[in-house]
Amino acid sequence: MIPKSSKFPTRVQFLSFRARAEQLITPHLRVMVEPHTPTRISVIVPVKVNKRAVARNGFKRLVYDAAWKQLASKNLDCIIVFKPISLLKSKLSTDLILAELASLHV
């Protein structure tokens, strides 16, 4: 798990970041990045991905752990937004999301 200080603290910061960030798009994710020191990450999983909070929180934990390993030393702000495409909490979905994160060249 990443430290709480490495998450976006307020909605105002999030909204101003979203307006100026570079966007990378994959089939299931939209990733917004911008240079910033220290690195901060936020993950958004809408209800349309899965209605169960347990599954959405699992996707968030999965992405936080995988993205933090890739981005911790790069001095970036990063917001990862799941597209509203239905996903089940399964090994196949997990592998798919991890492959998309690995394919991003941030």
C-alpha cells in the first residue's frame, strides 16, 4: 500500500490537475499524468465497473500496488480512471488490467 501522503488530498487539486494533465488511453483505463514532486497517485473505479464495493476496492488495491512500483521514482502525479466497462473480479480481469498498466510508457 502506498503512503496516504502520496494520494491526492483534495477535490480542488484533483480538478485542476485533470484540466491540464496529459492523457493516455487503454481499452479499460484512462491515465492522466503530469510531472510533480513527490509522486502522487489516485485511482477511480466507478460503480458501472462492478456494483460490489468489495470488487471495486480490490481493483483499486491492485492498481495502487502495481502503479506505485512503476511510478514511485518518476516524480509524476498520476490519476488512473477505470472506464465504465463491466468487469468481474477474476484472474482474467486482474491479468488484463496489469497488462494494460505494464504497456503504458509513462
